Amino acid sequence: MTAIEEDEPVDEEPAPTEGRMSLIDHLTELRTRLIRIAIAVAAGAIVAWIFYDQIFAWLIEPYCNVLPTPDEVTDDDVGLLTTESCALFVTEPLEEFSTRISVSAYTGLAFAIPIILFQVWKFVTPGLYPHERRYAIPFVGLGASLFALGAGLAYWSIPRALELLTTIGGDNLVSLFSPKPYLNFVVKMMLAFGFGFQFPLLLAFLQIIGVLENKTLRNNRRYAIVGIVILVAVITPSGDPFTLGVLTIPMYIFYEGAIAFGWLRMRRQRKRAESAT
């Protein structure tokens, strides 16, 4: 049988001993990491507060893109928003203030993604083998890149989703969005895609620490497809078929990529064990 068809026992390095910690030490370490994450998010939020106008204009652009141009507006459409008059409607006195806080907080979270990934890696590092700890920079770099790629894909898909959602009710309905529901929709879409794109890192990490076997991933492809579709339907706020497909396809590709990573890792371990004998 080939290596991809059957898992064989592989001699590994002795379990790390310097990483053994008591429960109190683990809790102290966790608190330290959470504090550093909170500081990173707060710093990102301050930067986002300063550049709020530019960030808000970028977030509202998908909505503006689905509005009709001035040339497409007829005399019967007096007062209808166009691409030039694009705006969100405020209905509460404190809504503008809460909108700025929300945009700053969510943007701060996005800015802090590299720090968050690094702190997560440092928290689990004591339980890894020495050669596995060298994955820190690739883990953080790839995780941040995947998050940005997922958020970018969500941003690209939002106008298509809005076109469907704003026309599905018929011509007798006119969409006038207020900041809170619109921004919640946009931000949740981007976060859902960004964190969804961390899927291959999670599967790879679970294989590294021995919680998940590569053979298990290979033997459960059909269940994985169903699980991914259900997960995407839950985490995406729109629920439309277009968004479902846009996120489901890359997540399944990532699933296959995680299988390939595990197979290559087992192959390297076998070569290392053979060279040691």
C-alpha cells in the first residue's frame, strides 16, 4: 500500500519535557496572552478611530455600488438614492457615536490578527516538539494572509449578495439601510470569511499535536462536505446561495490541502526515522 492509503507507526522525538506546566502556570500564561491580545486590539481600534472616515467610506462602497446611477433614475423615482447620493439613514441620536465605536472595534480586531495568531501559537508552543516550534513564523504569516484573503473575498461578494437581497422582495420595496444593520452585515461577512479561511491552519495544527489523524480526514471527505456547508450557512449572515458557494468551495479546497499537508508531514517523519536507523 502507498503512504496515502495507510498510516504507519512513525518514530518521533521524545515528548517535550520543558513545556510541562501546572494548572496555575497554564492559567497565568493564558491571562498574559489574553492581556496582550486585548492591548493589540485596543491599539488597532485607536488607529481605526483616527482613520474612521476612510474606513467607513470603504465599508459603505459595496452598498453604493448596487445603487442606480443618476442616469438610470426616472421622474417617478424622485428621492431615490443613487451612486452619487449614497448614504445610510440614522434614526437614533446615539447611532452615529455607536457606529464609530463599532467600526473602530471591529477594525481593531482585524488589525490585531497577526498578534492574536502569534499569542495563540506561543501559548501552545510548550506542548510541541522542538522542530515543530519553528512553524511559528509560517503559522502567523500564513494565518494573517489567509484572513486578509478571506476578508477580501467577502468584500468582493458583498455587492453580489446585496443585489440579490435587495431585489428578491420585488419592485414595491425600497431598501434604505441604517448604519447598525448594514455594518453588522458587512463586518460579520468579512469576519466569517476571514476566520473561515483559518480552517486549513486548524486542521494542520490538530494533526501536528496528534489530536487528528490524517487517515481520519481522508476517510471522512463526504461528511466533511456536508459539515462545511452547514458551517458556512451558520456563520454567514446573508444565507444566500451565492455567498454559500463562494465560501464553501475554498473551504473544501483547504480541507484537501490539510490532507496533503498531513501526508507530506508523515512522509518526512518516515524519512527521518529511516535515516536514524
